[in-house]
Amino acid sequence: MDNTGFNWKYRLLCGLCAFLHFYASISAEPSCKLKAKFNLNGYRNVEKKKVVMGGMFPVHRRIASANTSSSSVPLSLGCEGFNFRTFRWTQTMLFAIDEINKRSDLLPDTDLGYVIYDSCFTISKAVEGTLTYLTGQEEAVPNYRCGTGAPLAALVGAGGSDLSIATARILGLYYFPQVSYSSSCSVLDSKFQFPTFLRTIPNDVYQSEAMARLVLHFGWSWVGTIAADDDYGKYGIKAFKEQVEEAGVCISFSETLPKVRSPEDIQRIVETVVESTAKIIVVFSSDVDLSPLIQELIQHNVTNRTWIASEAWVTSALINQPGVSSLLGGTLGFGLKRAEIPGLQRYLLNIDPYSNPLTEEFWETAFNCTLNYSRALRMAKEMTKAAVEQGGNTSLSRAVRGVPEGLCSGKESLEKLSNTYSDVTQLRITYSVYKAVYTVAHALHNMEICEPGQGPFNNNSCADITKFEPWQLMYYLKNVWFQVPHTKEPLFFQDGDVDGYYDIINWQVKGDGEISYVTIGQFNSTAAPDAMMTINNASIVWNNDELETPRSVCSESCQPGTRKGIRQGEPVCCFDCIPCADGEISNATDARECIQCTEDNWSNAARDTCVPKTIEFLDFSEPLGITLIVISAVGALITLAVGMVFLVNLGTPLVKANDPILSFSLLFSLVVTFLSSIVFLGEPQPWSCMTSQVGLALGFSLCLSSIMGKAAVLMLRARVLKAARSKAKATAKAAAQAAAAADTSPDVVATNGNINNNNNAVTTGNPDVDSLRPAHQRVLAAILTLIQAVACTVWLIILPPHPVKNTAAQNIKIILECDEGSVIFICCVFGYDILLALLAFIFSFMARKLEDNFSEGKSLTFGMLVFFIVWSSFIPAYLSTRGKFMVAVQIFAILASSFGLLACIFLPKCYVLLVKPEFNTEDRMRPRSKPRDGTGTGTSASLATVATEVQATTGNVDY
């Protein structure tokens, strides 16, 4: 680029600007005029300086109240609210420039000047200062620099991020360098919007990450946020929220501090803080914006909160006022790198109060006096007048006649004054100012020592330090690298930013109630992710001098055995802890879902572990099993004993009259049923499942077949007896009619002979009377049992019973039981037994009126009734029980029905055989006489009764 042509055009435009300004001042009707004159305070030293460095600091907290009336000429407003801390920053820049000018190794041939303005912590004043700085005069003319003298180097400033954003947009239009010492907002890292912006303070991206890591480090999941209503607060808190919310932290509330004092907004924020259950509050704000809220919180006596401070207020004396210990004690915050600057404190204490209006205001504010004699005299008179109006002495006080009260001498000692201005124990942003000044100085030094022919510009040219362009200095600033004096910290830029390094500071209350700043850790963005943050937890003192880390959760963690149930309409950190259902567990804290246990396991009482289910079956060794075994064994022994009794008495009339073979088969089947019940006990095995079911089916089949054989004979005898009795009654009636005749004829005798023949046939046991012989009964019982045996064999071959684990019947148990294999087969098998039982009952019921000394028909009928009663009761009892008790009920039904049959059928016979053997005779086997009233019934021992009745009738007729 041709610098000569550019300089020529620039000078021409400046000359034109000066001419137009002069012409406007003398013309009656000017064609152009200035619209405003800025009211700026600051420091200026440009005379005989080779290069001028600009600076901008928020020495005041705000601008004075504006006159909103449009009836008068608007004026550039003044500022109010002097800030000692930022005034120290201003003096630090002056100190650094003075230090540089005294050095022989840095800019040895260049004497730096400066132009420093007060931004009043407002954007409008920052813009005013920027335009004035660029123009070179108080009457700013955009796009022109009409001032003369040394070239402008760079602007150090302009304070807060909002101020720097405003100034950086203007400076970027002209590619004019700006080096900020406290503007950390992440939006400023956009080189597209702010191409000439650099800073010696870390980007807030690092601070937001550090805050997020701090919250996660202590396990806080419920936090509140407060941010200033500017880009610094909004962007900083936004980045913090994104990181913590991604990690599962919830925001209880998010409030914004007003830039303009608003008691209503402050009161609303106080109420939010008090009502919230969040114990951790993150604040991204400057000390100026935060101060009104802190004062109001102190008035409301808010305690038991831990505050997370951003670097803008973590060491601010404006916040650390007397009385804040109960509120802010235990605060954690991030401070910039701290350093000691030798000579700075002496420089600060040796300032001349009369050197500058800003210095005068500082002195008057610090010592609460005035350096202006006239003003002091006027104030004294006003005080005297007020005293007179209140009835005091009417003469002027001696103070008015001599030296007025409130007049500063200018010799007051700053050393005895304890305020943040002279406090150099926490030089953090001050150190950043110091680095910013040295950054510009080193860039100028590199420009100055450039050797012609080795420069970075066109044709390897160098820039002339006496008349360089802003973009040329920007090149050196971007590539600067040096070690900061006294600290030896290397300083260089990466896209205009420096590395993120912070001290983690804890506000600890000392014995005298004052707060001390204790460094308890560091954050270093260049370290490995796991090593970025180091904290000494043991050295932290929390609010109210607590040593235990505070908890801040919306809901307490859900312990193992429960799961999180989200509350509708509330953040995810607010939840209810719902116990896991039966069979489900959660073995971790804050589980979102419960885990289903496997089929063989079940949840324990705490619902945090799956434990093996209890294996249940009716064991031999348990009391119930032992009892059933004893009962079964007793039943089998009794049955065998009955068999022995029958065997011993095998030749007696009673045993022979009851078909010994069927009796023994019946007894054998009862032994089988008694013993098969034992097989139901113990852990089910394939053989036991098949044996128990098949043995029971076959045992009952043989038993019922034998009973049916006996009952069938009795039923047939009953039918024959009924027919014979009817015939006998008819014959007797005919004989009685014949006896009424006077004479006896041969025909009557013939009739009597036929009756006697019939009676003899019945008495002698004609085959027509007993159509079922014992052989027939045995064959019938064998065939019926064989049918069941064939069915059971097919069942065992195709779908045999087998052991299974029943996990559905009871949640906490695995029931070992036998699966029948096929419902159809078991229904057929036991349905067949039921059919046999029904037939046996019908036959025995029909033979119940056969009457002899032993009532065989009634015994069979009662036995079958007991059988049906037992198994009818078994069905509901079986269906209403679970586990091993189902087996117990089934065994009980088997034993009860077996004992019922044994008792009803064989007890009367055993009574005769053992107790009344004298009844076991042929005579006792004969029938008893039938009562005349006709109430008697037939006998099953012999059908000779019918013949006896017929003979009695015939005898009467012969007689």
C-alpha cells in the first residue's frame, strides 16, 4: 500500500475540516455546525510526546440525572458516584506509562503521552470519549482527526464489556487497536464484528466453564442465577446455564439486575431469593450493578446462602462493606491472576491533589472535605445560618471568620486512610491494566526497532513510529510476546484472547468481623480436562462459619430401591422418590427406572438387590411332611393288618361270603393309594411325577373297580329279590283265595307244588338269580383296571408328567411341582376314575336295602359317599391354596378317601372277625325273619327268606 498517497489525502481532509470549522465560526449563516460539545473528565499529557496512548476508565459509577425537558439546549451530562477502585486502575496506567518512560530497554527513544477519559460506567460517555480520542478535540468530527501532534497508539479500555462493545464497534471501523483490561464478555471474541479488539483478561467462556465445574464439583443440582442487564451478565450466565443444565443441574430462578436503579425490581429479586429453596446463587455482574441488591438483602437479614462470584466483584470493596459477613461469608468466586507491582503503592500515596480535577474530586471524596476555599466558606455560612434558624448563636462562627470548616489542606495523609484505593493486597484487575499498558508499549517497541528491509509490510518496509497507521500497530499487537515485569508472566494473544487462569477465592470472616480473601484453588484452561480445576476443600469456610459443604437440591437423592418420578411442570431436578415395585430393584442413587429381576430372582425388602427366590416344595423332613408320611404309613399298615386278618380267617363264612379275591384286591389298591401319597412328597423328580400320578390313578382304578364288582352283584341280587318278592306275594294272594274254598281240588295242590319249586330254586342259588359269578366280578375288575393301565401307559409315552418351576404362583417363591404334561390325558385318566366311582355308588345305592347281619350294601354306599364328600371338598380347597400346601391338600384327600373306604367297608367285618367271632357262623350268614308289617327288606346273605315266606303261606293253605 502507498502510505505517502494515503497521508496526503488524510492531511487534505483534515485541512478541509479545519477550514469548514473556521468558516462556520465567522459566517452569519453557517452551512454546517457542531451538534454537541462533550463534557469529559480525565488526564491528558500530549505535549512533546512522540506517541500518545489512550485510556478509558469508569471512575464514576453513573451519569448525573438528566434533564428530560426539551425546552433548553441539551448538555453533555456530568458523572457522580466516585469509585476508588477504578480510580486506582487509572493511576496504575499513569504509573505504568511513567515506569516505561523511565526505562532504557523499552522504547528508549520514545516518550509516551496519554489521554485518559472517564467513561462513568455508561455507554454514552464511552462513545463520547472514543469520538473525542479519535478526533483529537472535544468537538468530535466523525471520520476526521483534526488534532495535531503525536500519533495515537491504542486505546486501553473501556471498562465493562458493554462499554468496550460500543467503543470496539467504532474503533473497528478505522482498524484502530483496543486493548481491554476488564471486558471479558464472550461476544467480543468475534473478529468479524470486533477486528481490532484484544484483551489481557480471560474470555468469560473460561469463567463460565469454571463456575460450572465448581457447581458440579460440590454436587449442587439446584442453583439460582443473577445476571446484570448487559452483555457481560447475559452472555456469561447463558454459557454457565448451558453447561450445568447439560450435566443435569437445574436452575431454580434466573433474575436480571437493572442497570438503572429500580427499587421495585430489587425488591422482587430479594423476594425470589428468600422464597427459593436453592442455597447456591451464581452472580454474573459488576460490583456497581450488584451493590443495591446486596444492601437490600442485608436489610432482609438473608443468610444461609452460598454465593458464586464472577471476577468483576469477587474482590470489590464496593461489595465488601461492613455488615456483609452474615450474607456473603463463605462466598466462592473467581479472581484474575494476582500480582504485586513494586512501587505502585508509593505512587498511589504520593499523588498531587491539585494536579487534576479528577484527583481533586478523589481527595475531597476520600477526606470528606473540599479543596476550594470559596466553596468551603459558602458551606460554613450555610451551616451557621442553619444554626441561627434553630435558635443558636447569631454571630458568625470562628470557622467562618478564619479557616472554614471542611476545607482540605491538601496535606492529608493517604497512608492513614483505609480504603480500596490504597489497598494493593488484591491487585487483579489492576494487574490486568498494568499488562495492557505494557502490551501496547512492547508492540510500539517492536515497531521502533524494526530494521528497514526486514519489516513485515510491503517490500519488507517498516512503519515510522512518529507517523504510523493504526493497522500497522495492530500487526505488532497481534504478534506481541513478552514477559510482564516483576511477575515474568509470558503474555501473548490467541485470536485476541489470553489463556484462562483464575484463582478460586473464599470469603472467610476473621475474628474482628472483617472478610479476608483466601485462595483455595485454581482454574487453568490450558491444563488437561481432569486437572483444570484444583480445590482444597478442607480450607473452605462456608456461610456462618460452617465447615461442612452445603447442600442445594430441589429434591433429595433417591436411594437405591427407589426411582425418580418427575413432577409435572417442574424442573427435572424436582422429583418424587417412588419405591420400586415387587420384583424390581434399583441399585444406584437417583435411578430413573427400576430393573426387573430375572425369573429365578426376586427383590429383597430394600428393593436394591435381586435375591434368589425361595425354593418351595413339601419336603420329607419338615413337620407337615413327616406327619403325612406317618399317616400314610399308618394307613398302609392298617390296610395290611386288615389283609392279614382276612388271610387268617380266609376259610370262615364271613370272608368266603365277601369274595376274598376282590377283598384282597381292594385292600391292595388301598395300600397303593396310601403309599402313592408319599411319592408326592420331596423335590419333584421325573420319576416321582410319573409314579405319583400314575400310581394314584391305577390305585383308585383298581379300588373302584373292585367296589363296583361287589356292588354290581348286590345290585343284581336286589333286583332279583324284588322280582321274587313280588311273585311270592302274588302266589300267596292266590293261595289265600284258594284256601277260602270249601273243597280242595287237585289244581290247588298243583299250584302249591309250583310255588315250592320256585322257592327252592331261589334258596338253592339258581344261576338265574346270581348272573354275575365271582369269576365274572374279578374279570370285570381286571378289565376296568387294564383300561386305566393302557391309558396311563399312553400318557407316559406321549406327554408324561414332569417337574417344573412355577414362578407365577407366588412372587417371592419358586414352587417345584409336577406338570401333568397334558391336561387332556389327566382329565381322561381321572375322569375314568370318577366314572367308576359313580357306577360303584349307583350300584351300591341300589343294593342298600339288602339287609343281613352285615349290611354290605350300606357299607359300600357309605364308603362311596365318604369318597365323594372328600373329593368334592378337595377341589375348592386345592384351588384356594398355593405352593406346598396344594400337595398337602391333595395328599390329605387321598388319605381321607382311602381311610373312609377302609373304615366303611372293612371295619364291620374286622369287628366280627376280631371282637365277635361267634357271629362268624353259617347260621349268622343266613337271613333274618322278615317282619310282618312289611317294613323289612331282603338279605344279601341268602335269598332263602323268600322261600320261607312262600312255605308259610302254603302251610296255611294245606292246613
